[in-house]
Amino acid sequence: GQQEPAELTAADLQDLENRVRDRWETKMAHDWSGLYEYSTPTFRRTFPKAMYIRKFSYMVNWELTGIEVRNYDADAAVASVAVRVMSEPVKHTSEASKAVGAIPHTFNERWVFDEGQWWHSANL
């Protein structure tokens, strides 16, 4: 395959951030089938799409507020990315949850460079 980058250039970082953003936009649209396509080739060979899709719920809406690449391990070709979002239940179950509104969350994601592309890595 393509050589893993020894360090990430500004262009590499931009590519990675774009991939992370595209994946989150797919997730925000609740397009689980599309989301599956961002999983690593190894993951997709192991887990059928139908099985993957079943683990998602339509009960949460997200709004992306920030992406920060925190670390890159050249040996493993793995980048650690902090994704900041606001999450909110689709249907407010109570007056209390309505009052709380959107809650900020940070997801620490692993992205692997493989076959010339960045992939979201599920196994932590």
C-alpha cells in the first residue's frame, strides 16, 4: 500500500480533518450505512454492515463544534482526534431534559491511515 506518513503535513492534517468532518456530517444525518464506509477495511471485512447499523439509535442529535488532531503515531499510522460536539436528545423525555438542552461532549477518536486513506478505527 501507500507509505504511511512519517509526520503529518498541513495538507495531511487538512485531509484528516475533512474525513473526520465528513464522517460526523454523515452521523448527524443518521446515515448509518454511509457511516459504515468510514470504518477501516479490516473492520468492514469482519463486521457485516447490517450488524454495524443495528448498534445505532436515532435518539440523539449532534452538532459538530470542533476537531483537533492531538497526536500522531507514525509507527502505527494512527492519529488521535478530539471531536467536540453538542448532543441533544431527539425527543425530550421530560421538562428537566428540555431545560438542560444540548450538552457538550468530546469524543476521542482513533483514525488509521491505510490504503492511502484515513479510516475511523472502532477498536480502542
